[in-house]
Amino acid sequence: MLPPSSERAALVRRRELLAHALGRTPALVASSRPRPRNYAADQFPFRAASHFLYLFGLAAQDGLGFYDGQSWTLYLPEPGADDALWDGAVPGFAEVAERTGCPVRSRAELPAALGSVQATRTVATLPTPDAETCQDVEALLGRPVRYGKLQAVDEPLADALVALRLRHDDAAVSQLRKAAEVTTPSHLAGMRATRPGVLEAVVRAAMEAEFVARDVRPAYQPIVTVHGEVLHNLKYHHELREGDLLLADVGGESPGGFACDVTRTWPVTGRFSTTQRELYEVVLSAQKASIAKVRPGTRYRDVHLAAHQEMARGLVALGILRGDVEELVADGLTALMFPHGIGHLLGLDVHDMEDLGDRAGYAPGRTRSKEFGHRYLRLDRDLEPGMAVTIEPGFYRVPAILGDARLTAKAGDRLNRAVLERYSDVRGIRIEDDVLVTAEGNEVLTAAIPKEAADVEAVMARR
């Protein structure tokens, strides 16, 4: 529940920077409530809202941080009479204050503190994902608070937090490294658990067991599937068969709540077929070309387009596509088989700050493309040192896309379906790493997880 003492200075500094950005504008930041799974006492594992975690590092239920225009105060519920019985010892307010570097008071005192400020100024806030907390904050502030719908008064707070969270401080980078460290053994365990005849669920269990053994949890719902053409496939009932590829999009969460997001694709038998390996190398080349462009000053959209250009070169070399590389990308032919963006911001959220929509992902003056494939790009900013992003190109044979006359209208004979059919043992391939932008270029935080085809096969050979 409590942040480590080593992070106190970083938490204090974050609140100071946010206060400086807000000036005299007051703000209320909520942690959120626990959520019942099916009845009140059976709850999902609690996780505090990310903006609250960023400022206080505290997994506190029903907590609120209040900036009154001069200083921060943390308001927490008083411990219940039976809390120690059901949940064990609860840290006292003094201990929380010492760890967070912020004064702590009872939640019962918050209405009075708000009232003295609201008499002259409107308090900004950011809605949490749970409706119950939004209702609580709505009652406290006397105005609508809806997730996904910022009021005008809330926008300066949102913009200030985006500006802070875009570039990770040393404490955040340390947490990102920890998330990568716990994710590495998970993927190795998945490769070693894979064999024909078992269910996808068996591999998922082996991967999540590595998180449980380290007392952390997945940063998001794991994707472990032989149907990699379904991008967010959360079904695990398929039996693994010879000739299948298994796509595993699985990342762990650090003790402080920061995310890792990694995808690897490997053969169920432990050896890629010739066709699988050829397409795998195309995706891997696209990923390497994209990572090479990650450096300060590069526009992330150009990283995205670099992946498409390299993908086009590879598919032309295999005979799946015909024509000029630039034209193939511009006309959307690569998007038919690589229909999503190259990646996204990474931090306390696996899609960092996506609760704020494109305000976080898109620089002022930039908007999403309306073109198929490119409109799913979640980030269009110039990269700066301290940013963390994912790089995750993929190749997918999606019948609903390839059979859509509207989407394939420009393809004509530039898409050689006969050649594509030779690669029918590939449904989906994605290769994803987490990349930190550094002053000199970039650092791949997840480089310890094998992705070269020979290295993947070597891990699987030791099953």
C-alpha cells in the first residue's frame, strides 16, 4: 500500500511541478474505490487511479488529493473498527504522511476544506474509470463529473498532468525497468510450456504464474492465442496444434503500478516452418527499422510509417505485394495486413493516459488520420528524452478485411492472393518491445526477451 521511502522525493517533486503549472487553480485528484466482482465482499484486486498513483504512489482506497491553490493535502478514510480483523494492520496517517511527503487528514474534513476554496474558485478534477468515485466527486464539487468527458475547468489540470507524465523521471524509469524484469521470465515460461495438444489456457497459466511468484500482476488482460489475427483475443480454449503459431501479448506490472507491454510469437512445435519464418522476418525487420528511428525529435508518426515501408519491402520481396513501396503504403495496401498503429505511450497505464483521449497522445494541432489502419495510431508527438513507447508491428490475415471490397478496392493485382495463400499457416504475427527515448537515441527495456527466430527456437528446444 505504501510507496518505498526511496520514492518520497520524486512524489514531492511531481506535486510541486503540478502545483507550479496550476498556479492558484485548485484541483482534486481521486484514487477510486474497490469494485465488487459479483457481490460487495468479493472484489476485484484494487488498483488506484493512475493520476493519483503518479502524485502519491499510494494504493489507497477512496483517497483524495487536494491542492487548494497553495499546497497539497491527502484525505483518506478513517480505518474501520473491523479493518484489522479482515485486512490486517492499516498504516496510520502519520506513516502515510512520512512516506508520501504530504500531510494526511481524515476524509471527513474534506468538505470543509473544499467549501472554503469553492467560495471564490472552481476546483478542477479528472474523472476516474469507476462511476462510483465520479459520483462521489460530483457530490463534493456540485457539478457533473463523467469519465471520458472533461469539463472546461478540468482541462488545465489534464494538460498539466499530460506534460508531466509524458517524460518519465528517474523513479518512473526504475519502475518501468522492474516491470520489464518481471515480464522476461513470463515469456520464457510461455515458450517452454508450449506444445501440441495443450490449451492456450495452459500457456497463459504458465506465464501468469511467473507474476504470481513475484507478487505482481499482469498490467492488462493477457492475450495468449493461436488466433493472432484477432488483435484483442481474450479466449483461451483453443487446443494448440502442430503448424500453429502462438501469439502472446503479456506484460507485468511493477510494484508501483507501472506497465510492461510485450508481444512475442512462436511456433507450437518449437520450429518455424519456411513460410512462417519468412513472414516472421518481415515483421522483425519492420520492428527493427522502427526502433532505429526512435530518438529525440523524431515524429512518432514517421516511426509508424517506417514500419509500413519496411513491411512493404518485405512483402514485395516475397511476392505478396507488387509495386512501388511508397505507393503501396500511401494506397493502404500494407494496412490490409498491418491494420493498427505502431504503438503507444507507456507508463502507469499500458496505453498511458488514454483516459484523456487524444489530448495525451496527439500534439496540439495534430489529429487522427481518417484512413484505414492509420486512424488507429494512438500517438502522434515528437519524441523527447524520457518518453516510453511501444513498437509493435504485425502481420495478420484477417478474412473480414481481405474480403472487404471497399477496403481492398485500390489493391487490384498489386495484392497477389495466390502467393498470400501459400502463407496460410500464418494467422497473425506481432513482435512488440518497450522502448525508452534517451538523449542519445533509445534503449529497448525488454531486450532480454528473445525475438530472433533462432533464439526463440533455442529456448523452445530446451523445453
